[in-house]
Amino acid sequence: MGIRTAKPNPEIPSLSVTIMTGKAEGLLIAMRPMRMAQILGENVRKVRLERGMTLESLAIEVGLAYSYMGGIERGQKNPTLAVVERIAEALNVEPVLLLTPNAG
């Protein structure tokens, strides 16, 4: 059984695909977890600071606990899409901007 690893796509720095082929039936695709939480956190922090907002003021406006908002910025929390939309609204940006690598 051979193992081939696809080269990472620079547009999606956190995606790595390994395809195992050979006598085994079908393909096994293993993907590294996406860094979406880290990307979101970095972008939220960057935009928040550009807007001159404190972490506490953003948390209050979004309706989240200060500690949870801090966890989002550190990439330690995985908020729902509804929460991402509320954060984007509070920062006056499109949600996709917060989820795009190197975009915030």
C-alpha cells in the first residue's frame, strides 16, 4: 500500500490531505483539523483593535461573556455561525471577512 500526501494549498494553509492507495478497497482521506478558529480569532482581534474597541465592549455588544470572547480571539473556542454573524455585525464587517485567512 502506498501513501501519497498532497501538497498543501497555500490558499488554505491548514488543509492537508493524505490518500492511501493500494490493495485496500477505496481511498482513505485523512485531513488535519482546519485552523478556522485561529483564523477567526486573529481576524476578530485585528478588526476590533482597528475599531478601537476593547474586548469587554465587543463582548457586551455581541452578548457574550468576556472570557468566551477572549477564547474566540485566542482560537480556543469554536463559536456557532450565528455567533460569528453577531460578531461581524458588532464589528461592522461581513462574516466572510472574519473567516478568511490574512483578511481581517
